[in-house]
Amino acid sequence: MTTPSIAPVRGRGRLERRTWIICVALVMSNCALIVVSGAVGSVAVNPTEAAQIVTGHLIPGMPWMSDGSLTPLQDQAVWQFRMPRTLLAALAGAGLALAGALMQVTVRNPLAEPYILGVSSGASVGAVLVIVFGSAVVGGLSLNAAAFAGALATCVTVAMLARKNGTLSPTRMILAGVALGTLLSAVTSYLTISTDAQNVVGVLFFLLGSVSAATMTSLIGPTVALVASCIVAALLARSLNALMTGDESAVSLGVNASRLRGLLLVIASLLTGTVVSVAGGIGFVGLVIPHIARILVGADHRRMLPVTVLSGSLFLVAADLLARTVAAPTEIPLGILTAFVGAPFFLWLMRRGGADRAGLGR
């Protein structure tokens, strides 16, 4: 008589252990890939030396930092140039993946991602305005601040257009986001073709995504946004599960569906705007990674969100490593590489048996 009640508990226990194993493996893979990324470049540095340089900067007094075994050029190449871009790629991948997962809950659509609501397009308009006309046109805001302001303005506009009878309608959000994103993309395209030739390359490189200009200072904004969003998302994990079952079920469980959607929209916009402001437009991360996480550990957000964040980080660090090595010395914009990798992989997922568990086969 007790077997039916014990079996689900044992099943959940196995899934919890599997989630922990996957998370530990992802953390170790991220650390290893970050070290490898720090070792790859025109200045010869092996992974062991790269690990020593990173450790030496994090823990003062390491003997190898002063015994002459590492040259100043190696130290500069790893710590000042390669580490900032690698860490920014990790933060951007984690942020976009989390934003995608939250957007899919917000609109209850497995094909949703931050870009579907036009948030990325709004951030791009703000940044391109600064590149083309200077900061004076946006009240003296920096490029990063203008991109974030554009994302926030788009978020507010979509929320206003999506309200129906005092609540946020998922269908209206998608329609409003697609229409507004298309309009903002047209504005960006017009600004690009009407600007001086010397600005076009900078605009296009920004729109296609890149972390090549990263500095340690540029990591502060994405780090704060990601940590705050992860904390809020973890606290809301049970409510996210309820929202995915439908508004009526969520309300019966004590969840204010409309208010929760508004909060999720703000969090996703914060993450997307912050990432776009420092790394430009990078697609497919927020679309593909959450589905991979669901296939690995199921749809429960208490398990899925940590795997999503860690997988997104690993994916974009790997993409950045490929972007600067595949066609060296030319660097491929990240947005192009993620599209080449993400689109076929997404189509492959749809053909797999696990696609139903990810919500793609419905």
C-alpha cells in the first residue's frame, strides 16, 4: 500500500541528486573553460600559467608572481585582456539564459526569449544613438546607460500595451513586443545607414555582439544585475511553477499572476538591457539554453533555473573562445556565431524525443 506514495519521493530524490551532479559538473566545466580561454591568444601562455596568474591576482603573495617564472607580458595578456572578456561572456550568457527562462514563464510560450518583447531592440536604439550622435542626444548618458534606458522604456511600453482589463495578457505581450521590436529595429537600421562611414563598423559590431572591449569595470553592472535577479528568481521558483499551470490555477494557489508577470518582465528587461549595454546583441542564448535545462532536469524551476544559469555561462564562454580562434586573427561577432550554433541545435532538439519535455513538441 505504501509503494505508490514512496515511488514519487524516490523519483524526486534521484532527480535532485542528478541536478546537484549536473550543477557541480557545470561549475567545474565553467572554471576549466575560463582558464583555457585565458590561455588562448597571440601571447604564449599555457593553462597552468593562466591559472597561476588568475590565482595570484585573487590571492596576494603567491610565489610564482614574483619569482620571474611569469613575464609581465603574460600577466597583462591574461589578467587585463583575456579574463575581462571571458568573465563578461560568462555573465552575459548566464544573464541572457535566465532572462529567456523568465520570459518563457511570463508569456507561457516555449519559444519566447528576451528579444521577442523588443527589449534588446530598445537597448540597441539607445546605444546606437550615442554611437551616431554622441551622449548629448540622450541627456549626457553613457553608452551603457543609454542602452539600459532604452531597454527599460521598451519594457514599460510593452507592459502598457499588453494590459487588458487591468491585467497583463501574455498574448498581447507577444504581439506588442514583436511589433515594437520591429519598429525599433527599423529605427536602428535607419540610424546605421544614415551615419558617417566611420561609425558604421562600430554600430554593426555592437549590434552583432562582442565582448572584446570588456574591462574589469564593465563587469560590475552585469554582476550586480545577475546576482540580484538570481536571488529574486530563486525566491519565486514555486510561484513560477504555479504560473506555468495557468492563471486560474496560479490564483487558486495564492499567486497574483498579473503582478508576478510584471515583476518578471522587469527582471528580464534588467538582465537583457544590462547585457546588451556591454556586449551588444547576442541571440539564441535565451531561447535554446532554458530548453536544454528542462530536458536535463525537468520543468521545476527550483532545479531548472540553476542549470539554466550555469549552462548559459558555459555556452557563451565557449562561443567567445571559438569567435576569436576559428578565423584568427579576425574575430567573429558573437551574435553570428551563436546563430550558427544555436539555430541548427535548436532544430535538432525539436527532432529529439526530449523536445516534448522541453515544451517544443506541443
